[in-house]
Amino acid sequence: MKILARTTVKSVVAATFLAIATVCQAGDEVRFAMNNATPTARSLKQAAHAEIATAIASISDAELRNRVQAAANSVLSALNHKSWIDDNHVDKSSGGAVFTLDEAAVNQLAVLLDNEDVPASLQARLDAAALKLSESNRILTQRVNGVLQAGDNGRADGNYQGAIRAYKRAWLSAL
């Protein structure tokens, strides 16, 4: 999978504060509110779905749009799956389906990320969605110490499918 440049939450926050500091040095008054809430597994899936939906709106090619829509449908199925207990936990008996649905979505996105005919701007959105999905699955498995390393390594290498599989194995081993 081709890895595009990623923007982390920390770098966005740092850039925001740098911009505010620059404005303040210029003497302008700046007022803003900041939400310090940590993203949940569910909110990251919602953000990934929104990223994919935004991408779909910009696609004119019907075949490409259908392929991206298939990934969006998998994410939506994961979001609406009956196994959610709360925003960071899925039921141990049926929660594996959430991982499987996310892996299916990321597999569909990976094909598009490897396709040189897909515009770079679309690839950037799809890559951002895949990253959010892998982070969401990491949160679902955070109660497992030590076993997360394989998933983290996969994410760092841009192997989101492998990361999600590793997180699912970690989650299953914690049950």
C-alpha cells in the first residue's frame, strides 16, 4: 500500500497554536474553544465514514464511486453492528464482526490506494480514513498490553489491514 503524507492530531494542534501565536504577536485578539476529548473507537469510525463520504461526493466515475461506496458500507455496518457496548467496547461474543467489517473496508481502500489512476487528492482522503479505522481498532484493544505491538508496527508501516488483523487477535486473546 502506498503511504501518503499523514497529519497527526498532535501536529494539527501544534500548527493551530503556532498560527494563533502568530496572530497574537500581530496584536489581533483571538478567542476560541478547544475540545480536549479523546476520540473514541466509535467516533474515529464515524470520522472515517465521513472522510469516505466526502470522497464519494467528489467522484464522477461511477465504477470508482461504487468501489469507494462499498468501503463506506462496510464502515457503516461496523458502526451499526449490534455488538457495541459503548463507544470504546464491543461485546466479546460478536465484536469480532466489527474488526472483520473494518478490515473489509480497509482492503477495499488499499486497492484504490495502490491504483495509480486514482487522483492523489482522493487517495489522501482514503488513506486518512484507513488510518482512522486502524486507530479505532487499536482503541478497542487497548486493554491488552504487549500484544498491540504487531498492530502498531503494521500501522507505522502503512499496513492498515495487517494492523486491524493484529488488533483483532489482541482483542480475542484478551477475552
